[in-house]
Amino acid sequence: MKRHWEEVARDATKAQWAGIYVTMNAKGSIVMNRAAHERMGKPAAYLLLYDPANNTIGLRPTYPNIKNAYPTLKSGRHGGRRISAYRLLAERGLHIKETLEFPDAEIDQDGILLLNLRTAKVSNRSVNHPKRRNKETV
């Protein structure tokens, strides 16, 4: 039998884990996926920046022995990283009730990962997490 193959075009949509994925919870933990950490150059620490005029958090790669450096900690099994940034919430008076996802997280020309709090949304993954659903039914 002769086959009549038709090629299926691929669009520019990236695979789920190929893009930058960053969240922040009410305790100030900023978690990024492996792709985001690798695009930042796999630093051992970040400088935590805040722009109050634009309500934006910035993460600049640095070395762990630099003053004010926040070390990265392993998060999960797939190469994600976590930064404990509760001090940012406390000192800047930021109140986060739910885990936020930054859908438009990007790396600027200076190599700073930008997390815009104005466009952040509640993370569906945290809302639908099995542990959370079990608490709500009890």
C-alpha cells in the first residue's frame, strides 16, 4: 500500500518545561525550573533586587561569597532551584496570600531575571495540588 504522508507544521510554542517557569509563595520562596536556572548561567547564588516603581523583583546571578547574595538550593528532582527571599516580603511590605506564577518572566539585556508582580497570577499547580485539596475537604 502506498502511503500519502502529509507533514505537520510545528509552531513556535515551546514545550512546557523548555520555557522559563518561576513561582513565589507566601513564605517568600522563589522557585525556578531548570531551564530558567540554566539560562541564567547556573549561578550558585543571586542578588535579590526590587523595583518599587514597577513592582518588579529582579534576580541577578552572582557568587555565594558576595555580600547580600542569596544562595540557590535544590528544589525537586528535575534540576529546579529555590531562593529563600522572605526578607524581601518583610522589608518591602509585600503580602502574598497564594503561590504566584510569573507567566511573563524574562531575562533582560543585563542578565537579570525579571518577575513582574503586577502580571503575576495565582498558580494553578498550587491550587490543584493534592495536599491542598485534601485540606479543603476535611
